[in-house]
Amino acid sequence: MKLSVRKIATAAFAISLIPAFAVHAQQSATPQDSKSLNAATPKVELFLGYSYLRSVPAPADGNRLVWLNGGSTSIAYNFNRHLGLVADLGGFDNSKFRLAGTNATSDASGSAYTYLFGPRLSFRNHEKITPFAQVLFGGIHASDVTLSSGCTGAGCTPLPAENSFAMTAGGGLDINLRRHFALRIIQAEYMMTNFENHDTGKSASQNDMRLSSGIVFRFGGIDMPRPPVTLACAANPSFIFPGDPVNLTATAGNLDSRMNVVYNWSGAGVTGNGATATVSTATLAPGSYTVKCGVKEGKPGKEGIKPWELADASASYTVKAFEPPTISCSASPSAIKPGESSTVTASGLSPQNRPLSYSYSAAPGTVSGTGATAVYNSTGAPSGSVAIACNVTDDKGQMATANTTVTILAPPPPPAPPAEQVRLEVRLALHSIFFPTAQPRAEKPNGGLVASQEGTLTTLATDFKSYLTFKPDAHLILSGHADARGSAEYNQALTERRVTRTKQFLIEQGVPEGSIETRSLGKEQELTADQVKELVEQNSELSATDRNKILHDLPVIVLAQNRRVDVTLSTTGEQSVRLYPFNAADSLTLLDKKAPAPHKKAATKPAVQ
């Protein structure tokens, strides 16, 4: 067949159309077209292009396919997105031929036709490009080869027409321009044939290489929805306390890198407009919260027009209530003497590390300090166990209390008094001193003491002076009384003379003046008739007969019982026994309601007391 020039011209024309188709496709494509390129898998793909066939290595012994130029076409039927079946036809013209038995070549004419079938695996994972791989099986027909007229010699023998098995394996890369057009920039394949070796006349295998490039027309197919935009939102951390920050993250999938992307957030305390946002939780009450997030893509200002261009999601987090603080405390030393101090140590803990403040209280005693340590002072507190409350409060007003105790030891007992002091205190039985009516007189203040009462005071003075060697700060307290017959003014002056006379007698017996106190009570604190009767009945020195006789004259006894000076010992508080000396020799003088006659007649008669 004499088709070499026409075939070459046809191939050249096809190649010349490739740039025009590419430019037209690029100018006509819209963003939506571009987005749809790989959204649909064509049912049929028709390839038309230029092909180059050459032996590898070249020249090769026995290979009649040396330099061949031509064209090829293939039609692929796609079963699904990736797997298809290909039928391939090619036509090639010889331009050179190696002379048999030499490495020389000669111009030649002839042709070869291929017819191949097999599977194709396409990788449609990107909108712009589609790589593929294929393995094809079939045959090849080579026409007779006629050498140029200038070729002479044994190697210039023409070759007859011949058929052979053929197989190709390789792949290519399509650039997707529009939905129905693509540019196959390269298709490279290994090709194996079984032509007869024209040097030996025996069957052989040849290794060839086929390179192709051209236009792909894509037909049919059903639009598959573009994978919609997906969105997932996360909140970290998912459990917080009021005031702790929450970080939000939006993760979108299936985004088109050429489109503008807009994120949006909504929820209590949420701020942010990108793929990340934060939540201010300072004012949120404890509970569960949900944050909504959204994403849209598209041209600026037109994001989210198509359903697959937007997505929504949500994330949740929980605000937990602040946990109250805890506290423990102790006191050291735990046992102290009255008036001593103890250090109180408190240990507060906030589960959320909130600021803490301390306070303390105790009763009795006082606690000073506002930090983790304080001091308990037991001044004025009685002996025994004292409870100390240790309080801790966080900045949210939540409080915890712990208690500790301090034992205040009882003071040691005073040392036992000397035996002589004890003997004196037992023997120092105090007796009231009784005076006759109206004695001592104002004109004779040093009188009035009868012999029995002087004896009582003498014994008291002797014992008290000995007692002062053990208790030098002891005092005798003298309290003067009078019967009820005189006026208040008269009785007050009379009782002052009685305590003064008693004090003077004690001083004369050697008792220090500074150890004696006097009190004039006048008509105050007088004994009643019932009190006097009780005293008489309790007097063990009286017989029953004497007691009845005395009680017969009770009014007289009441008057005599109130003409006295009582004695009190300051150190023990012991008061004198107010038993009237009925058995004394001068008891009648003391009982007489009339004042003793003076040595000289007074100008005026005083009121008897």
C-alpha cells in the first residue's frame, strides 16, 4: 500500500490540532465545568492521536519495525470509575529499514497495522488529571517492504508481508480540559512482536516501544454528585470549670482549594470566625453546652449556594460546678499550761486551685492570724479541752471547716501549808466581841471591854501574831454593830468607837496596826429574833434548862446579841462565831439593858445602847 505520505500528513494535521483544542478547552471551561470534570465517569472514551513505533534497541537483529510513524485510535468502555475495556487500532509507515547482515539502513516504504484489546485501570482521584495503566493483546500486520532504488546488494532484498502476535503494556496521563475533552499528553508502552528474523529466517521475539499523544473525546456517563463538604467540630477540653477556656476546632473535608471558605460559630460565649474559636466560660452556670459550627465554600460572596458546598456540625462541653475546698488543721503543742500559747497550722486545698483565705475561732481564749498558721492564746481560759475551728474560704465563697483541740492543763496544786499554819488556822477560832449597853462612851473611848472579852481578844492576838509568820499579808477585819434602840447617827458613832476600841486592844497585844481593818455598820445587818433564837438553840455550852430560861428573856438577848464586833480572817474568809458568852462571869453586865453608872453624874443622860 502506497499510503505513507498521506498518513504522515494526516498525523501531522492531527498533531497541529492538539494546541487549538487545548486552547479552546481552556478558554471555554468554567469553574463549574472544571468542578464537574471528575465528578462524572464517561462511559466511552475515544482517543485520536499520533503514534511513534521504534525497536528497542535500534537497530535490532531480525526486527523489521525500525522507525515507524503513524497514528492510533482507541475506544474504551468503562464499567465503573476505574475499570474499562480498550480496543486499539494503529497504522504506521516505514521510513527506514536495516539491511540484512549489516548495520546500514536504507530508505524504505511499507506499513504496519495493529489491532489490540485489553483492560485499562484508570485513577480518577483528581479532578484535573487521570493517570491510567493498560495491558493489550492482539496482532500486527506488516505489509511487504520495498527498499529505495538506490539500494543494491544482498541486504537490499525486499521483505514479504507478514502477520504476528502483538502485546503492549504501559500507561498514560490525560489532562482533563472539559467534561467531554481531555488532552493525552503521553501514552508510553512496551510492545512485543513475533516476526520472523529476516537474517536467520527463523521466528523471533522483538522488543519495541510505542509512544502516543492526542485528544480524548469522552461520551456518556451519569453525573455522580460531587462529594459534599464535610465538617467535624471538637471542643477541648470537654469538661471545665467556670472561667477555664474552651478551644474549638472545625475540620472540614472535601474542600475545593480554589474556592473561598467561610466558617461560622454560634453558642454562649463563643468568639471566632475561622477554623478555630474559643469560649469564654467565666459567666456560665454549671451544665452542658452545645456549640454549633458551619462551613461554606464558593466564590467570594457566593459561598454555600450549592447544597454540597456547605456543612454543619456541633460540639459539646460541660461546665462543672466548683468543688468546695477541704481543710485539715492541728495544734502544737496540743497541751499547754494556763496563759501559754499553741501554734495552729491549717492545710487548705482547692480542687481547682482557687485562691484561699483562712480564719480561726476559739472559745475560750483567742486566735490571732489569717494565714495558714495562727497562734492560740489561752490567757483567761479555764483548764480543760478547748475546741479551735479552722476555716478556709475560696474566692467563690465556698467554705470548709476543720477542728482541732488544745488541752489547758490544770494549774498545779499549791504546796501544802506548814503543819504549824494548819494548826493555827484550826485553833484560830474567831469569836465575836460583845459590849455592854452604850459602851464605850464618847468621853471614855478606851473603856467598854469587860474581862471575858479582853481574854478572847488576848487569845486572838497571840494566835494571829503567830499566823502572820506564815501569812504576812493576812488581815483581821473588824465589823461593829449596835442594837436597834438608838438613832442611825448615834449607832454609827457607837459602832465606830467599838471597832476602834477592839483594834486598839489588839494593837496593845502586839498585832500590827496595818493588819487590822475596821468597818462601822451602825444599825445595818442586825440579827433578828429568829436568828438569835437559832444561835441560842445551837449553843452547845448551855443546858436545856439554861436554854429555856434564856429564851424566856429573848427580847433582852436580841439586844445584847447585836452589841458586838465581828471578826473576819482575810486569807480564809472565816468569820467569827456569834455565840453570846452566857457562862462568862460578866455576862450579866453584858445583858443589862441599862448603861453602867458613870463615876460622875453626866449633865445629860445619853440614849442607852
